[in-house]
Amino acid sequence: MIANSVDLHQDMKRNFVLDKLLEQGITKSQQGQDIHLLSYEELKYELVLQSFREIDVAKDANRWF
């Protein structure tokens, strides 16, 4: 029973990240793999990469240096 709830929790986390990527139009990973086939950790990595792409570096407030 506990194993099922842990699996369910992991599936929910994975589906949440997957939905966020799909909402932003991401269907393939950086390596060209379908995101539906990626693990939770790989999906998190792709979401982080996408968040970096959203930063507008042309604005002074968003510059790192």
C-alpha cells in the first residue's frame, strides 16, 4: 500500500513537470528525444533549461554582469 502511494506521488510530480513543458510547446528534449519518454529527473532538467530561455537578457535588470 505504501509503495503504491509513493509511486502515485512520483507519477504526479512527473506529470506536473511534463504538463508545464507541454504548455510551453516543448515536445522534444535537447537531445531530440520525445519528452513523454523522459524520467522525472530528465524532465526537471528540460524545465530548467526552458526557464533560462525565458529570461530576457536585453533588459538591464536581467543581466548577470
